[in-house]
Amino acid sequence: MAVNKESVCMLPDIQFVQRPGIIEFGWGHLAAELLPDTELLHAATWVLSRDAYPALTYGFAQGPGRLLALLAERLAVPETELMITGGTSQALDMLCKQLTKPGDVVLVEAPTYHLALRIFRDYGLRFVTVPGDQQGLHVTAVTTLVKMLRSRGERVAFLYLVPSFNNPSGVTLNAERRAELARLALALDLTVIEDEAYAELWYDAPPPPPIASFAPGGSLIRLGSFAKVLAPGLRLGWMQAPASLIQRCVHAGMLDSGGGVNHFTAHVVWALLQAGDFEPHVLHLRAALRARRDTLLAALARAMPAGVTWRPPLGGFFVWLRAPSTIDTTALLTHAEAAGVSYIPGERFYAGGGGRNELRLAFSMLPPDDLVEGARRLGQVLKQALQRA
Ligand SMILES: Cc1ncc(COP(=O)(O)O)c(C=O)c1O
């Protein structure tokens, strides 16, 4: 096949594009040096040299049995309640396809993972936000909202939440509320999707057990991803859900036609887990990310003007900053980028409005010097904005 090399080279290879002179706090990606390339090389070599055929042919729709068995043991759930996904994004897309129709309501946290909102919008879903505090969402509000919406004849497709080290706020739903939410989900026949993207990346203490563990039998769906603990380019994750829902997803035409998603990658990740390389890597990652978090927190304490507040995140990738109410972080972004620092404005994480004076900083990708210099630049920009206000 003839390949036009010039036009191929015009396209970027990766999602992240480094803009010259800008310290990019906006991207929730792992730094290159934190990716387990050596472990993956060993795993891929093992797969290709020892067991190439099962890894290279079409895969089982639910995911390779060997990875399902290993995950079932690690997560202590039956294999019938698990399937391999192409990461959480693909799982959310697949769930929307299976569980929703245009016009349905999705309950979301405020703030919540902004790109999940993008996926939900693709399916014509409408948002209702559930209020929360530093312990996570208010579970009693879920009951009130579900009853109110249903009494109006609205269909509530599901509640989506990031209960551990929320993106962007860093908040973790406490154990009592998890148990209560699981009980409510059962009582209300409400589907709950818990996105556990950061659950393994804790820096002080592990998060409480997953919501799904509190009420077996309920319509509780738990999504895990290897994007944050191994590498996002693997496009691999898993879903835990009632066996009936797993069967519905597994019988989708896409999987019948193409086999299991990211089948080769699934074999490589299985080999990495099997080799015992996962735990040491996660320990290393936690230590490295904890150090980056602490560097950023110390730099913020030095650089931020009075009135700007944040809470130390206990896990995950992000620090969530709140500026005085006179600051509009969307408008301020142009000034910040002119000063050589970027972030994501808070408004993008709110489905129903809000977050005008908030912003998200990711510490997962930047080296310590950039974390310090980026905080200094942002502090200056905020100081000037407060003087103008
Ligand atoms: C809360 C949350 N869920 C899901 C994702 C995406 O996961 P994946 O790469 O597995 O699709 C992200 C990535 O930023 C995230 O922060």
C-alpha cells in the first residue's frame, strides 16, 4: 500500500501537544518517566514469544478468559460479573448505548469529570446535578431527586459518580454514604455507575470499599481503568456489573463482529500482572505522585494570594483551586497562557452551571521545577487579576 509519508507526518501522534513556553497544568496524564515501558516490553515479549496465537487472533467478546480469571480473583467477584473494556471512556459509551435513550436524565456530581459529560451528551442525555460536600455527594438528595423526576414522568437512566479522589475536586465519598447509596440504589431500582479511575492512586490511606461491594444484587456498575495506573495508550479497563448486563453488552454486534476489545493489549496486561510486575509499579507510582503533589502544594502555599483556597487531595492527579468570587477563571485563561501557565477552568466540570471562580491543576505530568514555576506564574496572574477586580 502506498503511504503518503508527508501527509501522515502532518498529523500529531498523541493527544497532548506541548505549546512552547507554557507550563501545562491542564492535562491529567502520567509523565513519560512514570509509564511502565520496561514491564510492558517484558510482558509483550512474553506474549509474542510464548503464546502469540491466542493473543493475535480474534478475542472472546467478554475479554480473554485468563485476564478475567485473574481480575475476578483480585476483585473478589465472579467472572460472570466482569468484562474487559477499552478503558472507562469506551465502557461509558457502551453503557449509554445499552441503557439510555435520548432525553433520559443522568444524575451527576457537581463538579464531575468533564469528558464523561461529553460522552453523555453524544447520546442526547440531560443532566441533573446532585449537591455534595467534602465527604462526597449528598445521598439523601439522590432519593429526593429520583422521586421528584420520576413523579414528573422523567426517566432516570443512571447516576454517574467518581467516588474516589474525584476528578476534578479530589473529594472521596465516605464509607457511610457509599453504604447508604448502595442501599438506596437497590430500594429505588436506580443504576449507579462508579468510575474508579483513581482508586488505586492513594497517597495517605486507601479509599473506602467500592459502592458495588455494599449491596450485591443491586444495579451497581463499577468501572476500572489501567489508564492511570499503567498507561492510557493501552486503552484497557474492566467493568463489574450484574451478570445480565454483562451479557447484554457482550452480545452487542460490535463484539460479535470484532471480538473482545483491545484483545492483544489485554493479553499483555495479563502477562504483566502474572509476572508480579503490577504491585511494585503501583507502589513506585504512588510514591512519585505523592512527591509531585507535595511539591505543588508547597509551591501553592508560597505563591497564591490571600483568598485563593484548596484542599490537599489524598489521591488522584488534581488540585482544585477556588479563587475569590470576583475571578472568572475562563476569562483569566488567556492572561494565564500569555504568562506561560495553563489550567482547566472550573466551569467545564459543571453540567448545570457553576465553578466560575474555580480551576483544576494536574500534577501528574509535570516535573518538580515546572510545578514550582507554574504555581509562581499562576500566583502572579491571580494577584494581578485581584488587583484589577
Ligand atoms: C474520572 C475519569 N474517568 C475516566 C477517565 C478516562 O479513562 P480511560 O482512559 O480509561 O478511558 C478519566 C481520565 O482522565 C477520568 O479522570
